[in-house]
Amino acid sequence: MKSKVTFWASVLGTVIVSLCCFTPVVAITISAIGLGVMIGYLDYILLPALVVLLIITFVSYRRYRSGGI
């Protein structure tokens, strides 16, 4: 059961991070609260987070499909 939870949590995280990477949701939100200077640095955080979450999703999917822990 734990591998199923890990898989769905990683899928949800990947979707959220990909929405933040490929849509202006984060840029609009950060600008609205007055931190527009930070927009230039979002790529340094969001793209590595997306890569890590994709790897976690792939590994947890393999464990989920094999019936692992």
C-alpha cells in the first residue's frame, strides 16, 4: 500500500511543479504579492524540482507495478 501512496503523491507533485514551470501561475502570484524580483530565479528551483519529481515518479511507478514495498 505504501508504494501506491508514494506513486500518487509523486504524480501530484510532478503535476503541480509542471504547472508552475509551464504556465504563468507562479509569476502572477509572486508579482501580486510584491516579490517580482524573484521571478528570474524560479528556473533554478522549479526545473531541478521537476527533474527530481519525474525520477521519483518513475521509480515509484516501477515499485507500484511490481508489487514492491
